[in-house]
Amino acid sequence: AEHQHIRYNPLRDDWVLVSAHRVKRPWQGQLEKPPPEDVPRWDPKNPLCPGATRANGEVNPKYDGTFVFPNDFPALQPDAPEPDDSDHPLFRAAPAQGVCKVMCFHPWSDLTLPLMSLPEIRAVIDAWAELATELGASYPWVQIFENKGAMMGCSNPHPHCQVWASSFLPNEARLEDRTQRQHLSQHGVPMLLEYAEQEACRKERLVVENADWLVVVPYWATWPYQTLLLPRRHVCRLQDLSDSEKDSLASIMQRLLIKYDNLFEVSFPYSMGWHGEWRGSTILSYTLPRPLPAAHAVPLPPAGAPTGTYLEEDCRHWQLHAHYYPPLLRSATVRKFMVGYEMLAQAQRDLTPEQAAERLRSLPELHYKKRAE
């Protein structure tokens, strides 16, 4: 807690420098503006509101739950020409196709996830699973992610996320696929299933837990209050969750996000995203060095499972999980900057994951905006 050291991140196969004493240094740098507290519930000029007109001229329906529509400014499109062949190995390009969608969580602009009811959060989870199933039938990778707050690049305060499906495996997914595959091959158990069991026993980095899920500040966390949301059983995809697991997921998400908001009594900014099983165009096979322990036995994918245009990958090494990356460090106005050493050498953090977890764990689970009610 007092001396610098480096910690290994097995999921990314890299290291983070932990320098807990640096959080005590005086700060005269950039101060962020707290997010506005007076977001109107409905604004006809807000393109994500029910009944509003978007930039392409389309009018949103007067939706009363979740609402999904194609991104008006997509980073990926289904039809794109292939790049020319390279004349040198240092100048390579490859085809990229995909689909980008936007999903509004709720019709009200002033209602973020921690302030939504459990049935409303469950509706978001159901919509995520439906999109993962729909897009996963045609694309090998489906990335669900939420950028919350202007500090994290969110251009609209209305509660929403994005879903990008791509014809290629993105860098982070490719890296996690390699490390999880290696861990299963070497140790006979999915990495994040084993990690969840270890953290559940140790408890020093545990933030919240229930029968099906746990949230920890990972041992290798980079961002100050970064968390990792993990299921207790082996599960590869959102759409594989049972109804009870989706209910308990809604509950643990609400509890975590309330703690985030309560930390500095502000609508807490973050980027979050789900990582789950991906589908490849070829079958990769390998032999485990020893039988899986009975408690962790992971069956092979069922023969003849629907896979769209892609073959079913052997994905026993994958474990569904969600990353939360919040930037705030000292207060609602002081953030962690990933510059200098972080950009040129390696990640560095200013308090230990154990300190961050203890602070989050000790926070109340009643939202600060509801204390006076």
C-alpha cells in the first residue's frame, strides 16, 4: 500500500505500475466540469428522445422502453470495398465490414442506469442479449459498450449505449482470446472462472456480490476505480444466461452503479463493455493437458448449433465478463490522465486496487439523490 511495485495482468499479458503514494501529491492541473444536474426529461431537440427528429431526418417512435436503431454515423458498414494489395509487409490493410447500432435505455433523458428500476435494467439486459444473438449470427464479434458522461466522449446525455458488430476480431478481443486459451490449455480451467473463485474467497478486492455474480476491482486494475463484473458459473454469452441470472445481473449492476455515483455524489462517468464468446470462420482444436476438475467441467459446444455463416469455435476458454473503466481519481473534478509514462512505457495507477475496492465497498447502496425522499 505504501511502496511502488508492478502487477501482472494475465488477461492482457502486460504489467501495471502501482504507485499508491502518488495520490498524496498536490494537484494544480486540469479540473473537469461536473456533469449537469438539470438535464431535461424530454427535449424535442435531443435526437435520442421519443418523437424527436435525428440528423438524417428520421423521426423516432414515441418509445416507452428500450429503443434500437442504426447509427446515423456508423464507423462500420456492411458494404465496403476491399483495400488494394500491399506491395510491402510494413504497409498492410485488410477488409472491414460491420454494423453499428444505438440503443436507448429509457425514454427519459434524466434517468441513468443506477436510477432506473430493476425491471427497466432487466429490459436493457434482454435487449443486449437479443442484439448479440441477432448480430452474432452474421458477424464474429459483437461489441456492446456504453460511454457515460461527456468526460468519456459521450455526445448526448440521454441514457444509451452502442453495439458494433465487425467482420474481424478487434485487438482487445484477440488478446483476451489468446490469453484465455493459453490459460485453459496450461491449467485446465477457464481463467476468469478461476479468478472469480479466488476473489470470492480472498474478498480484499470485492465490491459487491450475489448468488450469480461478483464485482471486483481487479488485482491488475489500471484505472483508479476500474471494476470487473464476473459470473460465478462458466458462461460464454449474454444470451446463455438464465432468467434468474439476468435478474441478478440487473441487481448487481444497479448496486455497483449506485456506489459509483455515491463515491463523489455525481453522475459517475465511465466506459464499459461486454466481452464474451466470439465466432470464428475456422475450428481451432487443442488437447487439454489434464481433465477439467469436476467443479469446472465445461462441455463442448453442441453439435449442429446454429452459427449463421460462421462455424462454431471451441470457446471453452472464454468467460463472459464486463469491464468498467471510470476516469475519476480524487474528486468529481480531478481525473486520471493516461499520458507520458502511460503512453510511452506502461500503465500506472495512483492507489492500490485494494484501497479502491475498500472505498467502493463501504459506500451505501441507496443513491445519494434518493436519500432525502
